Amino acid sequence: MAFFDCHFFSDTLAMSVSAHVFLPQHTKRQIGMAENVRTESIPTLYLLHGLSDDHTIWSRRSSIERYAASKGIAVVMPAVGRSFYQNLPDGLQYWSYVSEELPRVMRRFFPLSSAREDNFAAGLSMGGYGALRLALACPDQYCAAASLSGALDIEKHLQYSGEEDSRISKSEWQRIFGSELAYLKSESDLFHLAKKTAGLVATKPALYLCCGTEDKLLEDTRKFHQHLNALDYPHTYSEQPGDHLWGYWDQQIQSVINWLPVQNA
């Protein structure tokens, strides 16, 4: 795999941005890496970070490069701050950046496939929410998405005082998503998006949900799992011992990579 530390200008955000990219590379003498290489129309995983992290975190705390190499896919990891992948009231349009501009720019830089069946999203915590929103809001662009320990029940978080979790306050939840009333049945509401998407036939994205049984966000994943069941939306669901920690995510991203419906070259 080749590694690219990308810095470029976003017209959507009107500022310079960063992303890490892994790209399959054909080699003859590299030791210790499984090879599965395409040189054009490369299937791509958009891998999203959590609330307290940035675009470097998956590269630093997991072995995503090795896992992706064996599958022959590119991995794009953008930075979005603490935005929850939303268009923020302060003018920073992170949803528009990630869902529209980022794939377009990446395909100009690298030989990535634009075909729906070759594009996937995954992420942890805040990134789990972002990955599911990408697939459910853009089912014509993504064929599969995975949430690892996702913060999925935004309605619940908007109701909380924030005292039980110092990582994000109620005021920050409201700054990102607005009021609970404004959020429900909006295009940011995963439960609403799943209901809209459940009836699709040709473009219904495959979904993967997992969370550790010691994780405070377990109930978010369970609730969304139950919602999908009520909608008769087929999906993969998994609970295992684990907390909101990188040991769990590094283990689970391997399962996600193996689950992705990557087409044979």
C-alpha cells in the first residue's frame, strides 16, 4: 500500500483541509503485506474518525493499512473536527464537504471508482453516525456502511444534560444539531433516513452494526438495530465484550473489511 498525507483546499469549507489516503500498490519485493491490487477504478472505503480525533487516528491506532491491502481497496480518512459530519450553523458545511466535495476531489487525485458498488463508508463513534448517514442519505452512491460503537441516537443525546458525559455537553449537541424538534425527521435523523431507505430494492445499502457490551453507547446501537428489525431492513449486527477503546475497534474493523461486498477485479 502507498500512503498519502493530503493537504488541499476545500471550496465548500473555504479553507485548507487534510486527509490520509491508503492506495493499493503493485510491488514485487515488499515483505509482510498481502497483495490484491487494482490500478484503476479502485474500490474505496471512506473511513471516519470519532469526536476527539482527526484524520490521522485510524493510521496511528489500528492496522487498517494491512487489512485494506488484503482486500485491494483504497481508504480515505478525512478530518472534520467535532462537526458530527453536519452542516453547522456557523457556516462550516462539513456534510456537503464529506458527501459531495471530498469524493469528487479524491477521484481527481487518485484512480478511484465512482461506481456505487465500489464505494463504502465506516467509522467509529461519531464516525459511525457519519458512515450510516452517508449510506442512508446517498444510497445511490454507497452500497455498504458500518458503524463501530456509533453515536446513533441523537434524539436521546439532545435530551440529556451533558453532565453524565464530559466529552460533549448538551449545548454542543444543540449547537451541532439544533433543537430536538428540529432534528427529528430531518435529513440528519438516522431513524428517519432508515425508514425512507428501507423500501428501496436496487439501491438499499448493506449495513453493519457492532458495539462492545461495556460501551456507554451500546444502547444507541441496540436501539438502531431494533429499529431496522421493525422496518424489516436486513443488516449485520454484532455485540462482543469491549469498551469504547482502540483494542475493540482494531479488532472489529477487520470484520468490517472482510464483510464489505468488494467486487472481484
